[in-house]
Amino acid sequence: MKDMALWNEGDWVAAIATVILGAFLAGGLAIAASRKEEALGHPKGLYMLFFAEMWERFSFYGMRGILIFYLVQHWAFSQGEGNLILGAYGSMVYITPVLGGWLADRYLGQRKAVLFGGILLALGHLFMAFEGTGGQDDPTINIFWMALALIIVGSGFLKANISVMVGQLYKLTDARRDAAYTIFYMGINVGAAAGTILVGYLGQTVGWAYGFGLSGIGMVAGLIVFVIGKGALRGAGEAPALLPKNKEMMIYIAGFAAVAVMWFLIQYRDVIQLLLIVCGVGLLGYVLFEAFKLPKQPRERIFAILFLIALNPLFWGLFDQAPGSLNLYTDEHIDTGNIPASVFQSINPIYIILFAPLFAALWQWLGNRELEPSAPAKFALALFQVGAGFLVFAWGAQSVGMAAMTPVIFLFLIYLLHTTGELCLSPVGLSAMNRLAPKFMASLIMGAWFYMTAVGSFVAGKIGEATGGEGGEMSKELTLSIYSQIGWIAIGVGVVVLALSPIVKKWMHLDTLGDDNVGDDLRGGEEVGEPQAAGVHPEVRDKS
């Protein structure tokens, strides 16, 4: 171990992250050891899901933070191609929850789906540690493709379903629901921050296998927490009906077969692009087909959902430059001292931990005064901020001259604006999907949200590929030019969305939204999904 007197900035950041993570684990153990059914005013099941998701996000974001460098520096892909692979991988991670949510709703239940997904994820993260000798001619690269395929399919079974289980712990009218989702969201970001710091630190300073190995260990820890804490779920996430063992096994076999399909797709990005287009049109057609069979108010709620979902590709296409082109830019053109570039991926989740409670309080304060923006208006604010982030970053980099290293303060500023934009879109959008969706389409709509996020991730890869120019290696001038262009595009679209927001708000019919409009297809399930959206505070119909 290195003498503490010789520690640099990166060593200290990693040490602090380890201490903070240890403190959270100590708190989790104290809650688990308690014999009370509730802790700090919430069911113990919430904290079990908190820690399971924390470790899953630790693994996912930790691995994602160093993936672009692993592709470029170890497997010798060009920077443009590396961005495209990263975008294709991200798109598949977000598209598979469409099928995973459907299988959970109809057959497995959320708990078994999350468990199976966790096993696949653990295997995938551990296989990432097999690095071989490097270069695209190394046969070990096939293990790498398999690891990505396992993570893609595992995320499909886990990603949407664990959020649904949080909702099932509470009644829709339970006043603790918003606080519960704030706690859960904090778990996601504690895991993301710790993962990007520790996995990034080990991966870029000690060795790839150490970083990816730690990521795998984190996923195994999350899986253990989920299995041990089953009793705390109070029956949440169980199958809608007794599923014969042979049918259950067939689903698991199909899951492993899907890994083989993903192993192929991740190597052929053009096929993924075609599938995203074809499946997107098919999904839109199906949702509209179901919508036109509904009465006026629920039909118009579907229109509002589609409007909000349609903004996902633009927002996430820009936001997800962080693990790709912005990560590479940080490594090459920003003075980061002795801190590995991937560690700066932790800025976003740390900002969320700091600002999410403030935003929740702000929306509540504005709501009490009937001044709170509507959900579509908040989407416009999100686009303004993500666009402004790129414009401020490009201006800051150009202000010191192209020959100089970009001051690190502008990296903190772009992440600040992108994070506040995310807080205006992500929790609001996730909540609106489940608030507005009809019962029989709840998980499908959540899947559609993730689907369009997947399209956004692929768009991010295409934008990142463009920063590489014709030769595949990004230049400072071209990257900043592209950042300026996409910044102005986001702001322009934001103006249009803001102008249309009163119409979309009218389609939401918040005045008649009540318990009967929310739920899922599980027998006995009372409610699914995310918390009440900030800005969506409908009165509940009196059922007495």
C-alpha cells in the first residue's frame, strides 16, 4: 500500500469515497439488525431495495465510467468508434426493460425478474475483468462482447422492475411516498458516485481488471442484499398468478438465448440502429392503437405521455455525452491534476444527492402557492439547461485559447447545468408515466420511456462519433463546435416545448386523475411505479 505521505489528489478522493460508502453500509446493517418492521418512518423493504439498487448502480456506473477508455486504450478502437459502441451499448441497456417489464407483469413478478437480472448482471460485470492482451485481434474480445451482452439482458430484467417494487410498498394516498422515492433515488446516486470514483480510480491507475473486478463484487453484494431481504418486501413484486416451473424455466432459458442475440448485435451497430427505428414505429403504433380505443380523457393522457416521451432522445442524446465524448475531452484537454478523468463522472450523482432535496422542496413550496410549473414546462426547463451547459462549456474552453488546457471549473459548470436539467426531467417524467398511464399499460409505458431513453443513448453515440471527425480521433476545435451547435438546438426546442406546454397540461386532465387511474396488472397490486411527479398534484376522488 502506498505511504499516505505520498498520496495524490486521486488517492484522497478514492479514500474519502470508501469511508462514505462504509458509513452507508454501517447504517444499512443497523437497519437490517433491527427487529422493527419499519425504520425511520418507512418499511424496511424500502431500505433493502435502496441497498440492492445502490450496489447495482455502483457496478453499472462504475463500469460505464471507464468503458470508453477501455475501448480506446485497451481494445484499440478509434475514439469515434468507441463513442458509437458506448452509445449502442447504452441503447440496448435501456431498450431491454420493455420486454423485462412485460415478462414481470404477465408471468414472473418483479421480484423474480430482479433476481434473475441481478444474476446475469453479476456474471457480466465479473466477465469484464477478463482483459486478455488487448487489441481487436485478441480472441478475448469475444468474452468482452459476452460480458456486455449479459449486462444488457440483466438490466432488462432488473431496471424497470425494481422501481415498480418501491411503489408497491405504499398506497397511492400514503403521504410518505414522495419521501420514499427521494430515499430510493439517493441510493441510486450514492452507488453511482461511489462506483465511478472507486472503479474509475482502480481501472485507470491500477489496472482494468481491478476496476471491473470491483464492479462485479459490487453487483454480487447487491444480489446478496436482495436475496436476504426478501421477507422485508411484504409480498411486493410477487407473480400475478402461480407460474408452472416448466414455463418459468423457459423464460430463464429465453433470457440466456437473448444474451447470444445481444452478443451479435453489440458488434453490429448498424443493425441496432435499424431495429431502434423499426421497433420504435411498432411501439408507437401499438400505443396509439390502444389509445384510440379509450375514452377521451385517458386517450388524451396517452397523447401527453407520447409528447413527453418524444423529448427523451434529444435530452439524453446530449446528456449522455458525459461517459463518451466529454469523458475523452476531460482526459485530453482539461487539467485534472492527478485525478483520473473517469472519476469526474461522479460529479453528476454527487450534485443530485445535494440538489434533489432542494428541488423537491422548491416544487412543494411553489405548489403550495399554485406557482409550480407543469410537467411539460419542466421538460422545457430541462432542455434550456442541458443546452446552456454545452454553450457555457464551449465558451469557457474557447475563452482561454485553444492551445491552453480548459479550466476544470467549466467541467463542474456543465455537470451542474446538466444535473439541474436532469432533475427537471427524469423524476418528473418517470412519475408522469405511471401517473397518467392506464392500468393495463403501466409497465409498457414505463418500458416505452426507457425505450426512448435508449434512442437517446444511441443518438449520444452518433454525436460522440461525430466529434471524432473523418479520422476517428476527436479534436478540440471540432468537439467544441459540435457542443455549441447542439446547445443552441436544445434551447430552440425548449422554446417550442414551453409554448406547447399549456396544451399538453390540458391533455393530462389532472383534475380527474385519481386512484382508479393508477396501478398495474398484478392481482392484489395497489399501485406501481414512481412517486407523484413534482408539479402533478391531483385531488383524489372520494370513494366513500
